Amino acid sequence: MTASEILDPLLTAQTWREGGREVAIATVVETWGSAPRPSGSHLVIDGDGNFEGSVSGGCVEGAVITEALDVITSGVPKMLEFGVADEAAWRVGLSCGGKIRVYVERLA
């Protein structure tokens, strides 16, 4: 396995599924303004909260992982949106002034 394969969250998702883990994948589907990661970026999460990849960073990524655990349990995908929203900007938002939309789904 090459270094790029080890760091590819999609290959990680495949390996985890083949190993019997429940897995969700979060994908940045849209960005506006300044965003830390481009559209198409992935974060893969297993049922124990292990993760690899990145969709944003900081509090946003923590919120995506929490939502992904719910998606793994329920099987219902979610569309999440994060951005600057007044006082919420510093809690779970993008203080850089951008917005991102992240789609989270369980892998079968």
C-alpha cells in the first residue's frame, strides 16, 4: 500500500467496511467564501468515533463526527450547513467568514 492510499479516506472507508465496521462518510458538497477545505473533501467516521480525513477543522469537524454517529445509528443521511452566524460563529461555525455544506451518509 502506498502513502497516498493510506491517507485516502475513501480507501479507509472501504477497508473499515471490509473489516466489519459501521461507517459514515461526510463530503463537502458546496462552499461559499473562505472555506478551509474544498468541495469533494471527505471525512470518514466509524461507529466508535474513529475518523480520518477532513471537511473543515475545529468545532465544525467535531459537530460533523457527532452527526455522523447519529447517521450510522439511524441510517438516515443528513445535509449539514456551517457558517458565520453572529454569536454562534465562534462555537460551531466558520470564523473565516465562509460557509460549507456537508452531506453525511452511512455506507452499506
